Amino acid sequence: MPAYDPEKYSTVAERMALLKEEHPDYRLCTRDYSTDADRAQGIWRVQACLYLTAEDQEKGLAKGTGHAYEIDSAHGPQKTSALEVCETSAIGRALMVAGFAAKKDPMVLA
């Protein structure tokens, strides 16, 4: 299996910039649905819903949804910001579902 190459992927920030350019009226909603029991164990769960227009949001027609799961860690960003990392991951998944691909070159298979 090929190794993950971060140079072949667009960041969530890059994809957000493209979203803002193409759909300036977008709405992005996130929801932390971690339970009290999850939080006690340092577990985070987030859902993101992407609407391309205010009308989409009013009608409840999300163009992309994403879910993510993170665990507090002793190292890296999850040491202090696991919830934020989880939210960013959920947003990235919603962007991908809505057609804002993570791969910089869609023809790259690895």
C-alpha cells in the first residue's frame, strides 16, 4: 500500500478558500455530539454540515456532511486541542462529500 504523501492533498484551509470563492453565501454548521461519558474519557465526536446557500440551509438541504472522532493524547495537537482537530476533520469530510476533493490531482490514485 502506498505511503500517504501530504503534498498530494489539499488542506482543509485550501479547500475552504475555494469554497468561499465559489460559494460566498455558504453556511457551515458544526455540532459537538460527544456525550458526558465520552468527554470523561477524552473522546470527541463532531458533525459538520455544509450548505452552499442560505436557502439550502433554510430548507435543510446539506450539500455535504462529515463526522469525525478524536481522542485526547499526550502528544501533538490532540494534547490541547483534540476537539478543534476533530471539528476540522469533520469539516474536511463535509467538503469532500460536497465535491471539494482532498486530492490536489484527482488522477492521482496514491
